[in-house]
Amino acid sequence: MATFLSEDHFDAAREALNSDPAFLSSIANVDLAVQFDVTGAPEGEVSYYLKVADGAATTALGPLDGSDVTVSSDYETSQTISKGELNVQMAFMTGKIKVGGNMAKIMMHQSVLNEYTRVLSGLDIEY
């Protein structure tokens, strides 16, 4: 079992994403880079990213230079989304997440984020 927002978490996420047929279908012909910044985590502020290109996904801890979009949230919101208890659109509409950068691009690729959170919510994670 991986710990939420750890290297093991993102190793498991990368493997799950790149072996999930629905996720892979959602990223066909998509080039998207999303930076996530989480405040209030036990370790302090945590940054991680999702990069989709050439039909594959990379997700890992750390900052991503040249991201299209930055999504910011607190630790509790990030956990709730990760568990599949809150969808990204509702989190945005209720102000629980802030999105900056290329809004048109993220809106165009909402299905990628929906599939991303669906796959991650199925991981065996310790919160």
C-alpha cells in the first residue's frame, strides 16, 4: 500500500494510468501538462504533475516546467478528490480548487482529468 502523495503513490498511479484502456482512450492525440500544488499536507506544500503526450502519461512528485495549467488545493480537498468522493468540476465550482493557466485547454480536456481521478481513486492508498 502506498502513502498518499508519496513516490510510491505516483509510481502506482503511472502504472495504473498507462494500463487502463479508458484512460488511454481519453488521452489519444492529447498533449497536456498539469501542475498540482497542494497546501497543508503533513510534509508541507506538495507539488506533483500529470503530463500526457504521445499516448502515454507521466505523473510524479515535483514541479513541471512549462505546464499548461496549475491546479491548487488544500490537502483535505486533494484527498477527497483522490478517493473519488468529490469530482474535479464540483471542486472547481465550489472554490475548493483554483485553476490557473490555459483554461481553454483544460476545459477541452476535462475527460482526461475525469479519467485520471477515476483511475487514481481505485489505487490502494493510505491516507
